[in-house]
Amino acid sequence: MNQLMRKLIMVLILLTVIASCTSGCYDQREVDEMAYVMAMGFDKGTTEKLRLTLQIITFRNQEGGEQGGRQRGGQGGGQTDQITVECSALFDGINLANTILSRQINLMHAKHIVISEELARNGDVEKYISAVIRYRQIRRIMNFIVTKGKAEDFLKENQPFIGNDPPKDMQLLKKQSAYTSYIPEVKLFDFYNNVKSTMIDPIAILAGVNPEGNLAAGNLTEESLQSGQYLAGKIPREGGTKKEYFGAAVFRGAKMVGEIDGNGVKMYKMVHGLFERGYFIINDPLAPDYVISLDVRQSRKPSIEVKVTGNEPKINVEIFLEGEILAIQSRINYEDPKQSHILETTFEKIIKEHLDSLIKTCQQDFKADIFGFGRYAAFSFPTIESWEEYNWKEKFPEGKVSTKVNFVIRRTGMITKSSPIVPPIGDVQ
């Protein structure tokens, strides 16, 4: 009986110890004890190696207060502010920032990582990206952005124009990429994986701050009807916030070597099979003084074939698109199948010219395979060792690329036949 009691007592003690250890309260942190970072900015330092900017949401509402900028607030929203420190490394900067705040900095909800163009072109991204990717609080689905100018200045303008929810505004960048196709969708893990890859070179979302008066300065020219020709910070406009996302930064390894405009991003997405939708404005083939607007989608994935033959690989790319007519200024009846093929052929030629130009630029100027053609070339090699020995990134600039574009008009909108407007007879009294 005594032995049984001892066993029961031991079991009770053991259960008590287990219960106390699994309560999980000893290291608890209340939500209002944390300072949640929404975005991180990396600039080249002045006195130290790095200038780190942390954009933090303060959860202060400013109902009835000043509107705009960092004073934007309201029900369900929050105010943001930022801290900038000079430091030698990421976590050194976080430590310094923690001395300023009464709350502990937390990176679990960060949406953006913003790198200045200067830092990217110097090839210093690699120094800091490994620390970011290793830290357990960092989500690898953060948007990876390179900004013209300083990251610190860009984050000052990183405020919503509609609504008062900064985190939501940053999160909607993915949808902006889908319905305009002027920016790529690049996550932190995409960039990190492609930096290490032997088959593809990385890109990043290109951002910038648009100065006031761009529209008044007369930047909008006749050629600007092809609106995708701009880069971030150069769009002719007025109103809204000063921040802009437009185009992409091109890297060779971990070093930025160039940038492509909005039209280039569209071509990039078509090759990757990621093009969801985009508006195109083209000159009317039968009436050059007028333009035609098209709503274009990718009908199916592209066909890509890479043949490795010595030092000059042969690359064949075929793109498949379909579209809807949005507007015909000349009112020529392109809805008629006898006429629609003229429009289809013209659009195919335009897209092919843009695609060929981008590929040529990537081969000759950037020497960067942002299209991932190396992934198709790798199938020609029996082992990883033989693939790495071939050194694809050195062979890509010498490759012979052949492209083909297929475009079909599927829909004509709410008008089935365009008719000319009857001119008036005489003067109207």
C-alpha cells in the first residue's frame, strides 16, 4: 500500500511540474508592448556602413485631426512614423532603435524591404540579405523593392492615399501588379533564391518618389500614349501620394546592373507566363493619326525551347495572347473578321519588337538572364556538375533567340460594328 501511494504521489508531482511548464505565460508579450515594423529601408551610411530606417505603426487614431502624410488616421487605421539610425549591420541598428522606444521592435508583420539604388548598384545587397532571410521573425513573402534615391525618403512618402490602413495599402501591391502589369511581383524569397541560382538572374520592384509638377513640366508627349515607357518617379501626373511603383530593377547576381520600364515588365511577365492583364495603346494601322485601345490577356503559358549547341545556345520563345477591343478612335470596322486580322498582325509585330528589344538589352547591356532560360537549358545536362561547368550565365549573352507572338481578338466590347460619324450638312443655326 505504501509503495502504491508513493507512485501516486510521484505521478501527481510529475503532472504538476508538466502543467506548470506548459502554461506558456512566463515569456508572454502583450500586443501593446511591441513596436510593429511595417517596412525596412536600407541606405548607404555616412558615418557607418549602413543607414537603417524602420517604419513603425503607432496605432494612434487622429479623428478630426490633420489629414494627409503621417497624420492620417481614423477608425480601424493607424498612424505610422519612422526611426533612422546609422549602424554597422541590421541587428546593430535594431538594437539602437530599441533604446529609443519603450516597446520592443517586432518584425513579424513587415510588408516591404526597400533597398536604395546606390546600395544595390554597389553590390552591397548580399551583405544584408542573408541576415534578413535568416531571422525567424522575417516573413519571406515581404515585397522586395529597389527605390530611386534614398530608401529613407521613400518610406516618408509610403502612406496610403485612400483609407487609413498603411499595412493594407502595402499588402495591395500584389493586386496592383496583377491588374496593371507595370510592376513585377517579387518577394524576398524570390530574390534570395534567384541570387544564388545558376539558371536565372533576379529582379526587384522599382520604386521612387515623384516630385510635384511633373505634369505641368510638359513631360506628357505624344509618344507617352505608350504609357508603359516610364520608370518610377517619372510618371507625368499630379495629385495622390508621391510614392510610385513602376518598372523593375535588374540584377546580375547580387549587383544591380540596370532597370526596365513598365513595357519591359509586361514582356518579362509574358515570357514567365505571369501576364494576367494589361491595357495597350497602339497606333491605328489604317489611320496613323488615331489610336486603338486593347485589353490584353495571356491565353496560355508560353512555349520555350532551349537547345545547347556549343557556346551559342538556341532559344525559341512563343507567346500566346488574346484581347478585347476597348476603343477605336478612327471608327474603322475592325470588328469585322476581314479587318480584325490587320489589327492582330499589327499588335503581334509591336509586341515582338518590344520583346526582342528587351531580350537584346538583357544580353548585350545587362548580361543577365532574367527570363530563366537557364532552367530550360539545364535539362540538356545529365548532372549538376556538368551544368555548372557549362557556366550558363556566361553563355546566355551569346545565345541566338527567336521569338514568335500569337494574338487573337476574342471580344469587341459592347459594340459589334464601328461606323463613321455622319458629318453635318451646312451650319447648324
